[in-house]
Amino acid sequence: MMIIQRVVLNSHPGIHGVPTAKNFRMEEATILDKVSEGQVKVRTLYLSVDPYMRYRMNEDCDPGYMMPWKVSEVASGGGIGIVEQSKEAGFSIGDFVTSFNWPWQTKAILDGKQLEKLNPDLVDGHLSYFLGAAGLTGLTALLGIREKGHVTRGANQTMVVSGAAGACGSLAGQIGFLEGCSRVVGICGTKEKCSILVSELGFDAAINYKEEDVAQRLRALCPKGVDVYFDNVGGDISNAVIEQMNTNSHIILCGQISQYNNDMAHPPPLPPAIEEIRKARNITSDRFLLPNYVDKYPASTVQLCQWIKEGKLKVKETVVKGLENTGAAFVSMMSGGNIGKQIVHVSD
């Protein structure tokens, strides 16, 4: 047998409750230290915490949409580890591997079929990037823009990104430029974040929604209106952006973090007045679901890694050390405590 440390769901926050670190519990457990045919023993290096996990905390989470976490069972999500033993062809001791369903524990025996081997050279050795800019987060930003943004190079389009200093938003703004937008404005929640967006990530301007009048600032910063809106937050901020959007413009409906403690599975309807604007101006607003574009993952990942290596796509991370801090890292991320991707560094 093998003694491990793991993080389990300690309690449900309630469908309308705000999650806290106490909803998670660190515990010691014993698992079988035996690798059967087709299995791989791994040691966890990095874990990802993401907004979608809020839905998995709900007791009535629809398993057809997303698998719920159960109380007293180990939580899971994106993770990266190193192979310590393998009985699956294609994996050797020392290989770096990743999975979308990695248990929040120090070591694990996993089905080799659910693992993907990683090449650190693609990201200049920054393994954690495969959980963010070179992983599902980067794919969400790139494919969201390509599939739902209708960006046309040379068309002088203006893009607005909400949640712009987060994992996805910080990439989406940069990708908007790389794909052909002429102006990108970000919306976030602190002066520090606004400064980083403009000085480090190349945004033309940033709005601090906690201290500024978003609608007024949008009118000033987007004098020709908004053509593409990468929506990570929903709620009042999105309503203000939609009011500034042009005819035949496009909303990339990526996330609704302001609503995740309310309606979890589907974005709530727009207020009647805002919906009327959307319809009158023929603004598209189709929900973007990354799994619908699996066939485009490989080529898109190559593009993301190329941009990273060329320095065209700058990556920001907020790294917390220690498996025991995974729950707290998730809660911090949900309340905007991160800049860029929130990562948990479990071991070296």
C-alpha cells in the first residue's frame, strides 16, 4: 500500500452559496501501490483550479453536463505529473504527462488511456503552461475568437474583454491582436491588473470596474463602438458592453463568473432592454463550448506554443505552493485574487 495526501470535497456550498476553503479538506489516505497492465503511477507536479469547478461543487450537478464532486471523495481537474512506473505502452519513467481529470492528491495510479505525454521544449520548459496558455485555457481563448468572434484582419475591429486579467481573458486580449483586431480594451477589478494589461500584455486600455463607470469609460475608449466582446463575466458589466456594441457585432460567450453562485449550467437570460438591443443590432451571442472543437486542438496547440516561444503571447501565472492550499487557491481565483492562470505547485 502507498500513503498519499489528498484534497476532498468537505461540504457543498449550496447552489447559491459562495464557496470557502472550508468546503475542502486535506486528508491522508492509503491506496494500492500496484500498477496493473495499462496503468501508470504518477507523482503530481501541478494542479489547475478553474471557474467551471464551482458547478461541480453542487449536489444537483447534472452528470450529463459535468461530473459532480461528491462529499468526502477526492476532487479533480486539470493536472500535470511525472511518471514513476508504467505498464502502458508509450509511457516511461520520467515522462511528463497531463490529464483533464487529475485527482487532487500527491500520487496516483491512473489509466494510461487518459494521459497525454508532454514535451517541455514546446513551452521552453514551463510545464505549468500546459494547464493554461498551451492547454485548455489557451485553446478556449484562441478557438473562441476564431469560431465565434468573426475577426477579420484589416477590418479595424475593436474587441472588449471582461475578466481581462484572468487566465482566459489575459490571453484572449493578446490573441485578439494576433488574429487582426486593431484595438483591445480590457475590464478588470484592480489598478494593478489594469496596469499589467496595458504595460505588459499590450492592451490599448483597461477599465477598473470597481472604481470607474464602465459604460462611460467604454464610450470614451471605444469611440467607434465594440465589434467583438469576449465575455467572461456576464451580469452588469456585460450589459454595459452590449449597449456599446455595433450592428452585426459578436459576443463570444465564454464564461459567466459573476453568475456562478446563481444559475450554473446555463447563462441567465439578458434583461429585456439589453436583449432588445442585441436583437435590434443583430448581435450574435452563441455559447462557446470548447469540446465541440476537439478536432482543432492539435493545430491550435501548435499555434499557441509557437506564439509563446516567439514572445508574441505573454503568459501570466499566480502560483500557490502546497496541495493543502488547493481549496484556498480555488476560492481566491473565484474572487479575482489571481492575475493570469491560477496554478497549484504540488511538488518539484
